[in-house]
Amino acid sequence: MPSHDAVPRHSTVRLIVNVVVSVAVLGSCFYAYTLLGERKRPQRSKPQKPAATVVTSVPLASHEGPVKIGASGVVVPLREIRLATEVTGRVVQISPNLRNGRMVDAGEVLIRLDSIEYDLEVKRLKAQQSQEAAELVSVDVSIENATLLLALAEQQVDITKGERDRIDSLIKRQAASGSEADIARRSELTSKAALVELQNRRRELIAQRQLIVEKQSLTQIALQRAQLDQSRTTVKSPIRGRVVSSTVETDSYLLSGTSFVTIEDTSAVEVRCSLTASQMIWVWRSAAGMSELPDASSTMDDRVPPIPAIVEHSFGGVSQQWTASLERIDGAGIDLDTRTYPCLFRVNDPRAADARGSSNRLMRGMFVSVTLMATPDRPLFQVPETAIRPGNRLWLDDNHRLRIQNVHVVARSDDGVIVDMIESPPGNGVADASSSVVISPISDPSPGMALMSEPIRQPASAGIVDDAPAKINSAVNAGDSVRRDASAGKVDG
């Protein structure tokens, strides 16, 4: 009997323990679910929406000084001279510097041609001059002799005329015969004929002398031409420069007009670069050099003021600069391919060294950067690059009202962007230094909308700490405690 009563009692205790443990576990889970499910969100107060849009703006600054217009270009020679022989001959001597890439000085002898033929021609003409001078002396002597004979002939005519007059008077007195009168008349005619012959001879001698003088003039001209050809057998360099190409060697036979060398003038160089129409506008509007325009009656395309510029080239990590000035527009107008203006800048001293003592010089073919120093004739403004909106517009804070201003970007610099204010529609006002430029974004901007300066932001405070992990850990610990109690009950039973 006792054994039968112990078995049911043990089963009852086990059942009670299981029920208690199950209820405890369910209670712990319900408690943890209740804590997590009923967690309240922190109350966050929304700030009152301001009546004006909060923006960040900076003052609108006026640009002072020249406008730097940047472009790139290539160095071209100022001029190239092609030398050719002016006479025919064989090359007997050439300069050692007459090689491609070498420098030649002004007046340096480049080549010498065989001058024997030209020397002989000069000697022949000089001998001819001596002969003509002797002929002239001979004619002068003949003229002098004819003059003396002419004087004697005139005296002879006077004598015969006097004799005939006496015979005529004797005939009137019947003291002479008619035959004597004929003899006297014949003698007079003979003397007059001799006088006329001497006069003709003298005139012929004078004409012959004039002919010799003309021959002397022609001989002198021929001698000058021969001496010129003789001097042309020596070809000298007209300038100091660099030999670009040479096609002559010793013992070569050159005809007159044969080009044999091309020399580049290195006293100055030019830089050819292309400027866009928007850049050329500021070149023409530049106040610097407007009084030095070549002709006020010329067109705008021809009137290019001598604007100063800086030419810069980097070589071996070292940058060097040269001063230049805008010289002219190269060509008849706009380049049809690039739609730009080809401009030439003159560098008068390409060998000038900069402050670092560099001795590099500008050479043809170098790619350089050109910076024009244009002085605008109208006020410009400088704004941050972030202030430029799509479509080249600015958002201006004008008395806490938004004004959208169209601008033209003139140049860019390290400090920002230089802009020109385009005329606004009537009633929009004119931008000045008292306005501010909005640099922060605005959603759906519209002219006239209210603006407010952005307040100084305070450092963000610490956020709300989420205590859910602690609560979960507490619930888990409680469940573990219940399980441990249940296990202890089983052991006791």
C-alpha cells in the first residue's frame, strides 16, 4: 500500500514543478515583450518654419586692376630671309657657320663666288675710260686749233673784202678794169669758203666731243654695274640670326637667283595664338592703349590696341616669363575652322633672363601660355566659382529679396570668377557692391522671394542613448534565474 501511494505523490509534485516552471518562463517572456513593445519614442520638437529662405551669402566684390585673359600659343619667327645669288659663278669659299641650326652675325661672309670674269670686266671698262679720256683730250686740241684757224680765216675775209671795196671804188673812177674786180671778188669768195669750212669743222669737233662725253657716261655706268657684280660675288648675312636651311657646298655652280640659305631673325619673335570672340571683346574694350590706335577711321577688326601680355614657358620644371604686346591680327579675319581670331604677340627680347637667372630663350615651335593684361572700360565684379548658376546666372540678395542676374564670365582666377553684369530688364535694378551673392543652394528659386542670412550653426548635441540592449539583457537574466530555480526544484524532488 505505501508503495502505491508514493508513486502518485511523486507524479503530482513533478506536474506542479513543470507547471510552475512553464508559467515562470511565459511570464518572463511576456514581461520582456511588454518592455520592448511599449518603448516610447523620444519627443522631438520641430523648429518653426521660417518665413524666409535661409541662405549663405558673401558680399559682391568689385574687381580692381586688369583682367587676365589666358590663351595658349606657339612661337613663330618674326621673319625668315631667303638669300639667293645675284650673279652666276662657282662657289670658292663658304662660312663654317653656314650649317643648319648655327648662328650667323650681321655682315658675316657666307659664300664667295669666283670673281675672275667680273674682275676682268672691271679692268676692261677702266681701260675704256682711259681711252675715251684720251680721245676727249684729242678732240679738245682739235677744237682749239680750229678756233685759231677760224680767227685767221675771219681776218682773211676782212682783207679780201677790203681789197674788193677798193677795186670797186677804182672802177667807179675808171681807174681799174673789170678783170681786176673779178679777181678781187673771187679772192673774197675763196676766203669766205675757207671760213665756212673751218666753222663746220669746229662744229663737228664739238659734236664729236659731246659724243665722247656720252660714251664716258655709258662706260661709267657699265663700270658701276661691273663693280656691283664684282661685289655680289661675296654674299654676306644682312642680319644676325639662325640658319634654318642651307643647300650649298664648296665648288657648287650657282646660277643667278639661286636660293641657297634661309636665315631666321632672332632679334625678336612672335607668338601666334587664337582668341575667341568673347576674349576679343575685352581686347577692343581695353582702356589701355585706346589712344594709341593706328587709325580711328579703320574698322574694329583692324583696331587692335597694344595690350601688354606675359608669355610663359616651362622647361625642366622651371617656368620662365617674357614681356610681350599684342601686335596685330594675323590674316584677314576669323579662322573658318576654329571660329577664332588668330593674333600675333611681339616679344622684343626673346633672350631676356628672368629673376632666377635662367638663360633660356624663346625658340620657334615652343608651346607657351599667354596672359593678356586687359584694362576694362566698365566695372566688373568678382564672385566665388560656386556662385555661378546654370545658364551663367547669379542669385543676389538685394535687400533680403532674391534677384536673378544674368552675367557674362570674363575670366577665371585663383580667387574666383570675374563676371560682367548683363543689363537686366527694367525694374530689376542694377547690381552694386552693396548686394550679396548667394552661394548656398535654393530649391525652386524665384525672383523676389524672401531671404534670410544663415545663422551660425552650433555643434550637434549628444543623441538619445538607446537602452533596449540593457532591457533585453535584464529580461534574459530574469529568465535564466527562473530556469535555475526550476532546476533546483527538480533536484530536491
